[in-house]
Amino acid sequence: MKVAIIDYNAGNIKSVEFALNRIGIQPLLTNNSDELLSADKIIFPGVGEASTAMNFLKHLKLDEQIKELKQPVLGICLGMQLMCSYSEEGSTECLGIFPQKVKRFNSAEFKVPQIGWNQILNLNNPLFSGLTPESYVYYVHGFYAELGSSTIAETNYILNYSAALNKGNFYGVQFHPEKSGSIGEIILQNFIERI
Amino acid sequence: MLTKRIIPCLDIKDGRTVKGINFENIKDAGDPVELAINYCQAGADELVFLDITATNDKRKTLTELVKKIALHINIPFTVGGGISSSEDVRALLNSGADKVSVNTAAYNNPTLITELAKQFGSQCIVLAIDTKKVDGNWYVYLNGGKVKTTTMALDWAIEGVQRGAGEILLTSMNNDGTKDGFAIEITGEISKAVNVPVIASGGAGITEHFKEVFELGCADAALAASVFHYGEIEIKALKKYLKKNNIHVRI
């Protein structure tokens, strides 16, 4: 099993690599086109700001390539948001793989960003095999993807939003499976073994 | 629903865990990686590592330790202590730290917060504030509590958040090491004044103190060291107690 992590200056690459190591996978960190094409599974990480990250992708000509990938791709946090159509963060046109828009949490009452452990609800995908409903995962985000036809899990913070998305071979999770304890490791393992 | 977080703090000196009592009289409480793994298994929501060596020649030791920690634990962790530049932050984040906390250097050069937030994102920049109540006012203290300033903790917290800090780690020096409970009043004041999470620190002695700081102090997370290190409070039991008292925690 060849697992590649897309290397484009995202903040959590090391954490994702270590998490895969813990479940027995030695991933390849790369932005090389041939290496990505030959991988069995691809992880698209992301921590940072949307417009800056999109510029990095464009600079490395990864924006077009990611859309063309045929093997299972898992976007994490900002990686997932960049797979949506548009983000209010930096008014950014994103990859448009998922139809959802990414919006800013708007609340006088709740703290933004949401930092901490929250529950995933209405789980509807093999990505969540073996998990009990309302399992806790770790979030750090100020922007969220709306609910829509690609939504495969929800979380409530201020409102219900997409905790995870799926369309064809593309998957995305807003939370950080690499930091979500044993629950996160089950999700990563499911992506490697069941998707 | 978003839960309140329980955060054990590990003070690190020369690669080992220590805990100061009122910032002095350091005791040895063990190997940081081993302790970190234990805390993960016990149900800690996050960990904080404060490097109190914090001299330049020790930096490399710290990044090596951070790599080891990151490889072994599966929950988020923050690293702080003597961080004064974006190079420091980059080295720690690249070694697998999720967040860094800045304190004295940020006070002496507030644009550091602005720069770090812009470069790495607010989500990974924690502003640590050590505060002490003197004549009714909560002042900011620097250099591990050794240097008093004339700035109020509340004002500095508000400025830090405006500059891009994504979280406030508030330590009350009056309470730290006393085991008499957290500083409820100043924690609540700051938590209500800023729109980012506030981690309360200093004074945890019994489980009721955690309930108080969440309910009355409006803290988003509570940090403690010695009560966890020396097994006086067990994290699982603490979370059970909080849940029973209708405080949302991850169990």
C-alpha cells in the first residue's frame, strides 16, 4: 500500500505522517506528479489560511492535478475546505470538487475559532465503520462547510455543518483525525483499508 | 457539543519533567514522553509542555523531544518557553507540535504575535499570560514571574487577541502551587472580554476547583500539573465528576 501525503507547505504534515506511522503506514511526502499518480491513497492535509494555501497549490501546479486524481483522496481540515467550491476566507475560489461553500462562523455568543473536542453525528459512510455515533474528534477551525448532498457526517457548533464530505473518490474531514486519539486512528485506518 | 478541556502541563528542564511550586523549588516528576503517553491513555484532552530551560543551546534538545512526543501521542499538544522568533515556531511546528505559546517575547515585542499569526495562523498561537493580583489589580508578569509590569492582564489579553492570538493561557501566580482553586474572577473577566478560548491555570487542588472554573470562571479549558503528576487527581475520575455535574467533557 503506497500512501502519499501532498507536500505543499501545510502546517500539519508532520502530525499526519506520525499518525500514519502509528497505524503501521510509512507515507511518502511529495508534490511530484508521477509519485502522486502512482500512490494507492492520497492524503491532502492543511492548516493555515485558504487563499495562501490555494496560491501554493497553483504555484506547484497541484490545483489541476488534485482534481484529476482517480484514487481515494482524503482532505483534512483546510485540505477539505480547499476541495469545496469557494471559501469566505480570503474570498478564495477553491478546487470545486465538493459543491459546498465554506463560510465563516459568525457568533457573538460562541468563541471563534472552535477549538477542542466535539461530536460527529449522522455518520453515513464506511469511513466511520466501527465508530459509535457521537464519537469525539478534535477540531480547530474558524470556517465551516455548509451541509449538502456530499455531507457524510455532521457536527454542531453554532449550527449543524459538514464534519465530513464525500463525492466519488474524494473524501474530506473538517476535524483532525491525526489528533483525535483512537477515534481518529480508526478513521485513518478505515480510509486506508475500506475506501 | 464542544467539550471543556482538561490539560495536564509538563514543565521540561533538560529533557525531563519538573514542576515548580510557586515557580521555585523544582521537583523531578519523570520522563516527558512516558508521562505524555500515560496522560493520553488517562483521557487528557490536550497537553502543554513548557520548556523552562529555554536557552539557545537547549533548543535542539527541545525539538528532538517534540518529535518523540509527536510520534507517540495522538492528541494535540502545545509547546512553550522562551519562544521569541518565527524560526523557533517553525522548528517546533515542523517537529510535530500543534501550537506554540508565547509569553515574555510577545510582551516585549507585540508585533511578534501579529507576525506569527499571519505566518502560521492564529489557531496555533497561544498567548501565555502570567498574572498576579497586587493591591486589587491583576498585573502582567514576565520572565517566569520574576518581572512585574504595569500592564493589566485584561488589557494585554485583549490586545493579544486583536493581534491574532488564537487562545489565552492564563496563569494566576497568586494561585499557582497553592491547591486552593483557580483564580475565578480574572479568568471570567478575560474569558468574557475576548472571543477566543481561555485556558485557566494555577491553583487546582480538588475536582470541585475544575467545576468552579468552568461554571463561574467561564474557562474553556483548565490546566494543572502537580495534582496530575503526583496522582492526587485522576483524570478519568475528574471527568466523571464533571459529567455528573452537567459539564460537557469527552469521556
